Amino acid sequence: MSFLTVGTVAFDAIETPFDKVDKIIGGSATYITLAASYFYPKQQIVSVVGEDFPADMISKFKSKGIDVEGLQIKKGEKSFFWSGKYHNDMNSRDTLVTDLNVLADFDPIIPEAYKNAEYLMLGNIDPSLQNKVLDQMNQKPKLVMLDTMNFWMDIAMDNLKSVISRIDVLTINDAEARQLTGEYSLVRAARKIAEMGVKYLIIKKGEHGALLFNNENQVFFCPALPLEEVFDPTGAGDTFAGGLMGYLASTDDISFGNMKRGIIYGSAMASFCVQKFGPNRLLDLSQDEINSRIQTFINLVQVDITLS
Amino acid sequence: MSFLTVGTVAFDAIETPFDKVDKIIGGSATYITLAASYFYPKQQIVSVVGEDFPADMISKFKSKGIDVEGLQIKKGEKSFFWSGKYHNDMNSRDTLVTDLNVLADFDPIIPEAYKNAEYLMLGNIDPSLQNKVLDQMNQKPKLVMLDTMNFWMDIAMDNLKSVISRIDVLTINDAEARQLTGEYSLVRAARKIAEMGVKYLIIKKGEHGALLFNNENQVFFCPALPLEEVFDPTGAGDTFAGGLMGYLASTDDISFGNMKRGIIYGSAMASFCVQKFGPNRLLDLSQDEINSRIQTFINLVQVDITLS
């Protein structure tokens, strides 16, 4: 069994109504692999950083069981840098700076040892690169999950639809599901996305939870946990995806029932992520904390009804 | 046991992206009592209409077990009329016309026979009138639920806070909970509202479901059902409240566990309401349809997890 993540590893600068950081580790692959590491400790990563990327973070990846053979380090270049400022509601943000740096010419070369990965997570990057990753695999993985965003729908819809036709699980937010399909009803949007060849659609609604649709019109809803304080939402979606994929890879079960469990695990991990800046909260969680949080999610919707 | 609803009975004109109606029965008390009638068939209503209000609708109320002694019919006057137009997302709307008519001088006189009601639902009207209703009761009812809106927070916050201090259950939406407390975090807003004397706070989030908080920091989440088509959201919040209160009155149990069940019942009724214009869908539901819808809500969050 093997589990490969392709995505970004980067620096972020984040400003929220409560605080700010000028430079913190970020990137989709960072959040995905750290979250997944709590469930599946032997991961592979394909990404790119510059010479400025700290060696001790690479050591942390290794200590979490993440193989970094596929992490390209570009001498004399700088890592991808993103800076954003959250509005008072913490649900929306402005991007202040996007310095692509090494990401501008990123060529996701899959090491030979990774080409048989059975679980493949394609983080949010250019869909043509996501396609290129799939082209390099020796066979279709058991499960491919893809994350994307409205930006690619605006400028590369054809490429995006092409890669969507090759994957099993799509994670997007509600506005993106509507943009991708032209349907306002999420039930209809889900049906159209199933027709694109996707087996499972996960609609992430942030503080409003997540919906899972399969391609047989079944649906599952997982709430978000009402939190006293959301400190920094950056990376919550990637953390969700990482927790989910880590759980799926560790159980090696891609049934609808197990997807539902995985979504609870992913949601629990995302609820930790937002409680500190960047990925900090993901570095030192205990299994007890995770189990207790999952129990909180279960209790949140627990109701005893006997129908007459 | 008795269950009294005080609110509006009115005419609405509604325009959605799909269709429009020029004149349909509306008003908070209409939706509340019709929804509640499926669970608690002996209700009392206090409201006001004009001479233009159709006798056959009053007959329908009676046939649903609703006592209309407290429904004032003002000779030579016109019923309250509201007209609104929904935006494409169906989550927001513009009010086009508000003709108060009989509502301008509404004096909610509680008939003697109603003054011992054990369950009291105060629909969204001027908080000074809601206070006046409470003043007329012979003793504090077993459970008083109050619905209100941002409009009263804008122009009558003191009166609103005064009546809130006298009730048990408050239903508002997330923006209103934030406006009422000045807290963005719904967890903190819930704590502040508990300090106002409220035992249960229900935060209605429309298509994103509903949150129930008690005054001991317990929380329950009920999703909204993803629907293929939302035809007309008018009255969904009142229908939710009516289903909930009808269920509570019929079971005569105001524990947290029973509130949770009631919220599922209310959500199921609201999901029917939005599937036709106005209250039309609430006129002819069967118990089988309701049970099947409640089962759908239960299944929506059903997940099997054994924590290691």
C-alpha cells in the first residue's frame, strides 16, 4: 500500500482580525501530509521548494513518516509565497501577494518508487500538472482525490474537466460546485459532476460543514464543529482532505460507509487546524485528542428517535 | 394541555426566479399552526385579519383543529400584506411592499380560555406586543418560544431584550445572533444569550441547517436536507418553529433530548414547506410522508464509527 500527495509546499503570510504572521510554513501538500500522518504514517510527497526552505521543516516531514525523495529543492531559487488577509467574518479573505517563484516552472516528476501508489491526492495546482501526474502513474491508482478552486475554472476549465474525468473523488466548495456545473441546486450539481465520471463529490462549506454525494444519489452530511474561536482558517480544506485520505489509506476501504467515516476524521482534523496559525496545531496532536474530537462530532448530531 | 400561537395571518405576494404569485395566504401564525397541527391537533391562535380574509381559509384552520376565537376579524379593514422577491440564490430577498393594514393597531387580546396555555409560541411581531401577551397569561407557561428578526434589533432593542428575558426558547438566524450579542463566534453568542435568561437558543441557518444550544454549553446540529429544488423559502422558519412546538406540546417534554427530536421534526416540516408556494405543501401531508422525511434526516448524518 502506498499513498502519494502532489501539491505545494510554501511560505505564507497571514493576517486575521486577531493577529498576524509574516512567514509561516504553508502549502496544500504540507497540510495534507501532516493531517494524514496521524492515520497513515508512510507517505510520499511530490512538490517543489526553493533553497530558502528550512531544513528543520523537512526533518519534521521525515519524522512524520513522509518520504521526501519527490520534494524538489531548487538551488538559488525561492519557495512559493502567498499572503492573505482574512475579513472580520473569517469566511472570506483577500489575497495580498502571490509570488509563484519555484512554482512557476514546477514539473511534478514522479519518482519510480511512487508510480504504483494506490492512493493519490492531487492538491490544488494547475489542472494540466494534475493531468501530468496521472500520466506518469504505472496504473490507475485505487483512489484519486482531487482538490481545485474557482481560479482554474475561470482560466482553465477545459483542462480541469479533462482531469476531473480521470479521478474518483472531487473536493470543492459550494460556489465552485455551482460554477463547475451551472446548477444552483447542489443536488443537481452533484448529479452533473457524477456524470463527469466522479464517484464521490465532497462539497466543503467551511463553518457550515461538508456534504458527500456518491454517484448513486446517496448523500451524507458532516457538520463543522461550532468553535469558540477560529484563529486561522488557512489550510482547513487541505487538512480535511489529508485526514480523510489518511484514514482511507490506513483502512484501505473506499466504500460509501468508509468515506462517511473518513469525512468525520477529516472534519475533526480541520477543526484542530483552525485553532492555531498555519499548520502549528497539526504538529503535536495526540491520538486521545483526536478520538475525543471525533466523539464530539458524533455527539453533535446524535439524536434518539423512534418513529411511530 | 394547551398550545397558543400569537403571530400574523396575512396575504403575501411572492416572486422567485421560477415563478410568482400575486396573492397567497401567509403570516407567521399561519405557518406555525399548520405545521404544528400534524403533531398537536388542538391549538389556539391569536392574530388579526381584515374583512378581506377568505372564510374558507378560516374553515381550513378549524378543520386542522385550530381554535379561532382569538383571531380578530376587523370589519371594513384589510389584512396585513407583504410582498417580496427572492434573488437567484433563494437565500436573500428584497421586500417590495409592506402594507400593515390591520396589523398597525394590532392589540393581541388573549381570550380567557387561552390564558393558561402551557406552550406559547410568540411569532415575529413587535416585541412590545410579545411582552403584552406574556403580561396577560395567568401564569408563566411551561415553555415560551419567541421568534424575532433584525428589524426589531435595529429599532426596538431594549423592548426586545426585555421580552427575551422572559422566554425559554429563542429562534433567530446566525446574523441576528451576532447582532444581538456583538459576538461573531456563535458559541460565544450562545453563552451571552443564555446569560439573558434563555434556556434554549436555536440558530436557524437556512440551507445550512440549525444549531441548538442549551444554557449548559451543550450543542446539537441538525442539517437542512439538500433538495433538488427549493421553490419558495417563505415561511420555512415559521414552519420549523411550528413543527418543533407541535412536537414538544404533543410529547409534553422540554428536555434537551426531546428538543433535539423536535428540531428534526421542525426541519422535516420546513423541508416540505419550501417545495411549494406559500403554505400549500402544509395543507395535505400524510403521516407516512412526514415519517419518511424524518428518516431521511436521520440517515443524512448516520455514520458507524468505533473509536480505537
